[in-house]
Amino acid sequence: MSLLNKNNNLFTTQKNAQIITLPFLFINDTKYKGQKLYRTYLGYRYQGGFSDHLPIRLKVSINNND
């Protein structure tokens, strides 16, 4: 089942997906300048961060056309 198919009971569109880029998810990158993700692990070393991927917000709609 594809969530992009509006004929399904649950569906969404590409415009309803959003990458979340909150400031606390990043740290300064001293090597390459700029910012990088505040990761939980870097290899086997625990960093204390949140993730190695940014979260996604997805709005899902319910199709009531029975």
C-alpha cells in the first residue's frame, strides 16, 4: 500500500512531508566550518546527541469515501 495513493484509507502527498531542522539538533563543525548533526554515536563512541538523521514531520489524511 502506498501512502501517496489517495484511494487508500490513509494517504499523504509529497508536500505534506517536512524535514525538521531545529537548532538543538546541530553542533558547530570546526573541521569543515559550518554545522553538523549532533549525533548520538560517532562510530563506537557515545556523543550524547540525538540522532544521525534529521526527523521528518508527515501529515497523513484519512479518506472517508466508503
